[in-house]
Amino acid sequence: MKLEVEAHIKRSERSLKSAVFLLEKSMYEDAASRAYCSVFHAAKAVLASVEEHPKTHEGVVRMFGKKFVKTGVFPAEMGKMLVLAKGLREKADYEPTIIVQKEHVEDIIGKATNFLKVIKEYLG
């Protein structure tokens, strides 16, 4: 289990670095997608730490909310952040007419950075 948790944290960190790099290159849709991946893998890490292994993205959102937000381990804002990042990623990846604004990506990267920080502190 510990190996899986660490692997998700490392992937989360790499995804966040990629998001920042893509933002700097004005590749906003791709940056939004990578920021979501960072949040997704951080959530997967903390879920794996309690032996929960959802199979889908939606399952990760639901299980994170059930196990960590509704129980008060993490604030509701973290659950909302996961949903927000997932929604932006889906629009950025699958809606060809959507234009993701730089400000939205900067905001989501800032929130993803905080999300990962809180998860890492919790995991010790």
C-alpha cells in the first residue's frame, strides 16, 4: 500500500510541474488537464492510504467526499476543488470550442498546489 500511495504522490507532483510548464507556454487547456491530474492522483493517494481503490474518476470524487470531506478530515473546499478541476479538465479535453482562460488555469494550479500540500501533510 505505501508504495502505491507514494507513486500517486509522485505522479501528482509531476502533473503539477507539467501544469506550470504548460501554463508558461500559454497551453491553457493542457495545463488545466495536468492540474486536474495532480489533484486526481493526490486524492487517489489518500484513498489508497485507507485501502480504497475506486476504478473511475467519478468514483474517486465520490469516495474522497464520503471518506474525507463528509467526515471532516478535509474541508468541503477540497471536495469542491476536486469537482471543479474535473469539470475544467473535461471541458478542456473534450469540448473543442471551449477557450480556457489563463486566469482560470492560474487559479486551478494554485488550488491544486494547495490540495497536494494538504494531502501530503495529512499523509505525513
